[in-house]
Amino acid sequence: MAKKDFTKQIEQKVELGKLIKKLSLRKDLSLRKLADMIGLQPSNLFYIQTGANAPSPEVYQKLITALTPTEKERFKLDKLYGEIRKIPPPDVCEILINNPNLYEQIRKLW
């Protein structure tokens, strides 16, 4: 990975973490309480909120469910997550997997 791409990915992880923290504070969820809700060690959630790590697909989906972002916030979260992980958000992947015809149509567009 080129240095420029690496730096961009770090910035995206930090931005994603800040947004997750902002949403949790808005819902009055402490780090420990949110970590308990999503079945994660508080230290692991801390690493996500500070941008040291990006959430796995499973953790990301649990965060979305717990934090209930607005449509605009969800779009931003999904965009950052997708750019960091280089995959669509987990719910989009699930839709594609469960709809073979849709998957085939998308493959034809590539």
C-alpha cells in the first residue's frame, strides 16, 4: 500500500471512530455500556473509537443496530467503512448473497 493510501486509511479510521463515539455519546452510552451491548471488550471498542482499528463486519453491524444512526449518518458510516475495508457494508453483502438474481445483474455491470 502506498504511503498516501495508508495515510488516507488512517484518517478514515479516525473519522469513523469519532463518528461512532459521537453517536454513542448522543445515546448516552458509555464505552463500557456500548461494548457490553455489542459483545466486545471495552478495550477493543476503544481502539475502534480512536481509529487504531476498524470494526469487523459483525461488530460494524452490531454498532449500527445499537447506535441507530440517521440516514445521513448511516451513509457516512457506510462510506467510511467501505473505503477502509474495501467491501460493502455487511447488510448490503447479505442482500447480495440472498438474492442471486441481483448478484448476477450486478456482475454483468462489471
